[in-house]
Amino acid sequence: MSRATLLACAVLLLAACSEKPQTMGGAVKQDTAAYEGTGMPYTAPGWRPGDKVSWEQQLKTRTQAGQNEYNKVN
């Protein structure tokens, strides 16, 4: 192999070792329940952050509206 090929391989190997870790960062806390909310002012109508019952009702509504084949046909 030529020197240029070896040099190109070495550069590619070193570039692969410098990949940054893919973490979530500090924006989302991992130790809270999903129904607690994100603290953002944009929420779905009818859902109250911190209310588990309204969270579950929103999930059921979204599932029925988006995945029910009978609703898609009509």
C-alpha cells in the first residue's frame, strides 16, 4: 500500500475515535413521570400537567383518532 492510503486510513480511524457521546443533556429530567409535564407552556387542550388521569385520557384519545382504521375510512 502507498503512504497516502495508509495515511488516509489512519485519519479515518482517528476520526472514528473522536465521536461525541449522544446524551440527552440537561433539558429533560429522567426521574419524573411523563404525566408531570415538561414545564413548557405548550400543552394539549384538556390535559393538566401533573394529572395522571387526564394524561391517560389524552393518550387514549390520540390512539383512537390516529390509529383506528374505522376513523380513517370515514
